[in-house]
Amino acid sequence: MNDIDMATVQLGGEKQNFILSKKDFKTGSKGYYAQGKMEANGKRFQVNILVVEIGSKPKEK
């Protein structure tokens, strides 16, 4: 079984996992992103996650 990259968000005592997808950003940086919705304290929230690898942007010459 393959490892799946995940991030867990905890809000108001509720936890939800989000699957991270690889991303090559327009700036040249590399990392991961996820988005989705979750419920906490009887309210619904939209969640956006960005994970950017520090130093992954190519150096300009």
C-alpha cells in the first residue's frame, strides 16, 4: 500500500484529515495543497492548506 500524504485540521474539538496533492507553484516552488469543507461547533468551514518546501524555488542567475 502506498503512503498517502495527509494533514489533520483540528477546530473546535473536531478533527478532519485532508489528502495533500503535490503541487508545482507558478513561482517555481514545490510543495503540496489540499482543500475541502469541515464542520465544527455546528458551523461549516472551508479549509485551504498550502505546504511549500523552503528553498525549492530555483535560484535566478
